[in-house]
Amino acid sequence: MLSYRHAFHAGNHADVLKHFVELQLLRYLAQKDKPFWYIDTHAGAGCYELDSEYAEKNAEYESGIARLWQADDLPASLAEYVAMVKFFNPEGVLHLYPGSPLVALDSMREQDRLRLFELHPSDFDILEQNFAGHDTHVLMQKADGFGALKALLPPPPRRALVLIDPPYEEKQDYQRVVSALQEGLRRFATGTYAVWYPQLQRTESVQLPEKLKRLDVKSWLHVALSVQAPSADGFGMHGSGMFVINPPWTLHATLQEVMPVLASRLGQNGEGSFVLEQQAA
């Protein structure tokens, strides 16, 4: 099934959480001179026009990044994320929203490399256009990231961030996430793995973070942002989460400061809340 297009949801509350966490992970890896790889199993189009037909259909960015756009009282790390988005909007008007590959490219140094996978043909074509001219640092493949991941691990520099962010259109995606992590950890136990998932009222979504906690790893961090109470009819996404394996030791303290702000600013009708938990090595 290839009907999912992230352009409908670009810049929403889930993107804010995902890309804020991603930026923290990348900045931490870049503190050392040694190179690292960024591997994105479901890269999407890379960048999204918020006034496009797709994004305007539900205008989800209005309850996401737009609520932080003009704020001048954000914690420093959250302000850095907003500044990163503003870098791609030099005229000061919120027009473009960077997807996870572009967030990564913004953090890349000469010695680092990106490996991007996207199966949707239309999104892959846009991804290639968005990353034209970056062939030295970026390798893109129109492929299923779940299947392609194991061939890349371990990466030559033995340092990497792997982002696993499938559409979860099919309930099998939840088990594919677990299986991909089990295989990845066998090949590259010291890598940093970040999994995004939607908060839905379906069993697979509720159970996923609990399954990830049972993986044989020394350290993990789980953060989830709910922006509203689950709907009475059981449909729709009321929040999202990020599960990070081998997280930086600094990430928990950063999220302790930022998550109350995100819950307050992005919560709807005063229903914003968050979960933050970890297992330290």
C-alpha cells in the first residue's frame, strides 16, 4: 500500500516532537570530530510546501510549528529547532517545512553521510529533486527501508543515527519496526536508533513502546506528546511518541525542560500532556 503522503501532515505536533528529538541526537553526534552516518528508512519527500494543496487540506501545521513560530520565550534547545526551520524560510514567513532528511542535512559536516530510503514513487522523485547537488554526501534509493537497513549495518565509521519512521498504514509495520531493531542491534549494537510512532487507539500502537522496552539493550528513552484526549469514536491520532535506543545522556534533561512547554503550547483545549521515561546504562 502506497497511499500515505506525509505532505498532508507536515509541520504538525508529531513533526515538532520528531524533528526536535532528531535535532538533539544529531547535534550530540556532531560534537565529536569522528564522522557518522544518518540513515532514514522512510525519508518521504524531504521538504514540504505548507501552502500546497496537500498541506492546506487539513492545515495541521497551524496547530504544530505555527504555534512556536513567533515565540520569543522558548527554552534554548527548542528555540534552536525553530531557528532551524526559519533557516529554510529566509523571508520570515512560514512557507517550507523541512522533513527529517533535510533536518539531518542541516547538521551534516563534510565527513558525514546520509543514506535515505523512500518507496513511494512520487515522494522519491521529489526527494531526488530536493537533494540534487548533494551526491557526495547523500545516497538515495527507491526502496523499502526495512529491507535495506541491514545491508548498511554496521556503517564504516561505527557511528550512526538510524531513524525509523514508517507510515503505520498497515498494522504489520509495528512488528516490522521491532524486527528491524532486533536485526539492526545484532549487527550494530552501539548505534543510536530513533523510532517514531503515532498514538492511536489501536492495540498495536499502544503495545509498541512496551515491546521496545523489552529489547535487549542497556539504555533507552521514551517520550510521548499527547495533544488531546482520545476521541470517543476511537479514530484519529491524539499524539505521538519517540523511542530512542542508546540515547545521549543529555537528552533526558533537555526533554524535562522542553516537554512541559510543548504540552502547553501544542495541547488543544488544555488537554496537552506528556510521558518521559528512561532506562539508563
